[in-house]
Amino acid sequence: MSPELPPAAPEVTAAAVAGLTSRLRKKLDAAVETYAAVPVVVRGAERLVRCGADAEVVLTPGPSGAVTDDGQAVCSCLLAPRCLHRAAVLSACPVADADTLPHTDGATGTDAAPGADPAAAPGTMTDTDPAAAPETAPPAPTPTAPPTTTTADLTAPQQAAARALWSAAVAALTAGVPAAGAVAQAELLRASHSARLAGLYRAEGAALRVVRGLRGARSRHDGHRLADLVDNLRELLLATALLTAPDPDPAWIGSARRAYRPEGALRVHGVCREPVISATGYGGVVTHVIADDGRWFSVADVRPGGSARARGAATATVALGSGSLDHARLSRGGLLISGATLSADGRLGAGKGVRATPVTGRSWTSGPLAALFARPLADSVGGGLGTAPPNAPEDAELPDRSGPAADELIGCDLIIVGAVDDHVLARELTPGRTEGGAEGGGLLVRLLPAHGHPDLAHTANLRRLASRPGLRLRVVGRPDPDRAATLRPLAVGPLPDGGTATLRLPEEWQGHADLGYDRLEGVHLPPVDALPPTAGLVGVPPDPVAEAPLWRLRRLVEVAVSGGRRAVAQPARDGDRAGSAAALRRVGFRAAADLLTELAEEADRRGRDVFGRTEEADPDAYARAWLAAAVYLAGTERALVRATWQPSEPWGGVPAA
């Protein structure tokens, strides 16, 4: 993908690739790589890509900023529009978010995947407040809440679209990253467009994320993570498998757009700001606020622009009420809102009927913010991790839980212990800590940057904190669902009774620092000699997730995505399969051993055609074996992570030395 090119709608890219001859399709991947490196010429609203002496492709994005029509991508060569230049340039464009694309049924948007970044694509561009859309966004029809569906409501076009998406996903899984080039990606885009037309919004969103992951893996993008691609492919296959089952579950359809409901009067207090930089070129800020009754809400401002937009949005005007308050002041102040509208995920709407008056905020030591730090970490996280099966529908009925919802943050009081590798170790300060500075037997947690982008201050601020072992502070953050006892801090503040061993923030910061925006300096930290000595750690406790023998199954699941079916079959032929399965059985992971064996056997299964030539067996059976292993692995690892937040576990329960 080229970040200089505008996003392109999936159907536009898919149609361009479908128009190529078989000879040109073989050249498509090389052409994409070549044209993605060509400088983009900006001429007003147009983007020009020179593809040689006699050909140039002109892209003219629509009002949404994306290429959404075939006529908005024009090539000057004689073969246009069925030419290699046009198809390659469109394949090099980022995939447009479904929220920016027109739907034939008058709805826009897709569901976000569970466990995904909660602010991956939030913002006023995607909000559809029933009162009114923001002035900067094109007018949209009034949404209607999706009706409650039953099995009979799954139409024939929906089931056909789900089958087509399953087939495209299976083909990508079988091929692996090296062979899942522009043609395979275009097939996924075509199937995702059909799913959108059929109303399968959740599967559509997963398919778009898979395409982005494949492109990031093939281009070796710095932000690419193989684990994310595995998660997205697992969700896509799981959603389409359940929708194409004999008794399909309509709960996996998803909802078309974010619908808002009237909420009446609200008084909210700012907690912190969180910068947003998405893989699709969007950037901005989400300000988290909390009401007097402890409910969490958020105010988002995310638009195209990437990291530059994320930095600038830190002080952008809040799109609520009179517009006299910016996000920096809101995170340290408050709002009295009348006529508030609210989405299901806690997003505050910005319709014409909403009135908001700035009010004085509350410190982290009073009101609902003080209650945020009163609970032990084990109770705050509670059942918030892993209570639902991996990729369970958002509207599925879940068991009661005491932990936070997916969009809620948690607060805790910590003492910095030191730094190990790329993370900071800190110990929870329990209410029974002594005056002499002993840490007590609180939970030991790891702190990792909430966002690793170099333009943001998260990483630099954590380095500053790690330089002061013994520093006491308050932290607001989000638990990492994929790592053992790991917290992603968003803001920090001084401990009320920390004395000289806590932060010394400027008065204008009003008691806390937003780690993505405010940069901590030496003057904000106490001198080293002012900090009480800490016992430190005799050794870093083992990570049960990283050290569990499940890595044998995880390796095979990831190899299937990164290398394809043949890469999974090779260890089976070399005799490694029996050794890995035996190692898993020795430590009690019998189900993992069975799934590993089944996946390896299915990958190595071969059939014979009518002429006696060998051919790969049913790809659907291989995909089902991979899906079973991936779902089991995700659920088991999530259970291990949840256990590390309990003080009785080895990671969290290591007593202070």
C-alpha cells in the first residue's frame, strides 16, 4: 500500500483486477510493487501516478476522500480501462473503510472486531447521530436499528455471499502470504462487497482487515503483526462458517452502522485523551469521560490524515455544543450536556439538538474518579478478559462479569520496579502498604506503550518512568488481552499520599499527564535520592503465556498463514508432528495435541485426479482443521492471561523481595 494514494473502494479494485487478461494478472504483483514506490503527483483534488513514458493513472477521490466509482480512476494508455496500470495503482491504494462507502440500503459502517483496537476507526466521519451528522460530513439518511433476526431471516443471497466469502478466505489461507497476491486479495474484496450488499457487515469488516493484513505482510510494513492477521482470518472463517452452517446463527450478521439513542441530560468529567492512528490512514483523538454514576463515555474526532491528524487533534475543538472547548481542556474539565445522544459503545453524538456547557472538572482524588482507584487490580480486571468465546457476536448473551466493559478503562496505584527488555515492571500498591515504603504483596504488572508510533509520546514517557525505580503514581489504562498481566497506560498522575516519591506535574496539567501527548521531563520526576529504596526483583517471574508449550500449536497456526498449506505439511513429512504432539500431551494439553495432529495430517493429505496425478485434497477440510486449532488456541491463551491477573498465580503473586 502507498500512504500517498487515496483509499479505494473494494468493488472498484476488484472490478479493475477482474478486467485483466490471464497474462496481465501474472504481472500484477510486480506492477503493484513498482507503482507503489512511484512518487504521487498532487494536482488539486487529483492524484497522478506516472506508469511510464506513455501512461499515467489519475485518481480523483470523491467527497468521502476515497475512490468509490470506476470513473474516478482513469489511465491514459490505449488498453484502459482494462489495463495493468490502472489495476496495479488501485491495488496499491489503501482499502477504503466501509464507513465511508455508500450502501445500497442507506446504511454505512461495519462492526469492529472484538479484541481489536477500540479506536481503530472511530470519529465523526463514521458517527450517524439521528439528530444530525457533523457539518463536515456529507448528509446521511436517518438510520434504523437492525431488526432482531432469526434463522429464517437469513436470505438466500446472504447465504450465497457467506459461501463466496468462505471460499475466498479458504483460498487465501491455503495459499499463504507469499501466494496471496493482488489477484487473491481482489477476490476477497469482491466477496466482501457482495457481503456488504447482502447485509453481512461483520464478515465484510473482517475480510477488509484480512486484505490489509496480507498487504502489510507482503510489503513488510513496520506496523504489521502476524498475530493480528491470524486473528482477523480466524474471525472471517468463523463468521462465514457459522453463517453457512445448516443451522446458521444470524447473530453473526452484525449491524450496519452506529445508531444513537436519546440519553437526556448528562454531566461528564474528563479522564484522559487517547491518540488514534489507524492502518487505513485515519488519525485523531478519543477523549474518555466518566459520569457521576460511574458510566464511561467517549468523544471522538478521527478523520483522514494519519499521525499528523492525530497530533493536531490533541487541541481540536470538541464537536459538542457551542464549540468553545477543545479536547485538551475536556480531558481535564467537564461538560454539562442536554439532549445527549449515545451509541451502544458509549460514543457521545454531536447532533444539532445537543447542547453542551463547559464546567469545572474533578481531580483524580474525588467523585467517580476516586472510586476508579479504590478497587484492587484483580477485581477491576475481573472477568473482563475472556468471558466471551473468541470473536463472539457483540449482541450475544454473556455471563455476568465484574470487570470492565471493552470500552472502559481501569485505574490503579503503582510503584515502579524497573525495566526489563521492552517493558516496565511495576507493582500494585495495596491499601495495606506500610509507611516505610514497602510495596506489600500487590500484583506485579508489565507496562507497555499504548501505541508505538514514533510521533507519539507513549514510548518516551515510559522510558522516563522506568528511570525512577521507587516512583509512586496513579495510572489509567487498558489491560492487554493478549499478554500476561500487562497494562497499556494512557495517563498518569501523582499519588495523593506519595510525598516526595511521586510525580511533580505542572499546574496547567491539572493533576495528570496524557502519555500520548504530554511529554514528561526530568523536572516532572522526583530526584533519584528522594525515592525510597526498593527491594527490586530477584528474578523476573515466568510468563505462563509465553512459556506454555502451546507455542508448538501457535507456531503451526501462524505458519499456515505466513507460508500456506505446503509449509504446514512439510513438518509432518519430516516427522516433527509426532514430537510436538507428544510434548503437548506430556504436560496435559491433549486437545491441543489432537488439533495439531489433525491440522498437520489434513495439510499433508493428497488425492488423485482421474489421470492418477496427485492433487491437494479438499481445501474446506483443511480450513476447518485450521479454524478449530485457531479458536482453541485463542480461547486457551485468553484463559491463561486472565489467570495472571489473580494474585494467586505465579506472575501476579510473587511476593516482594
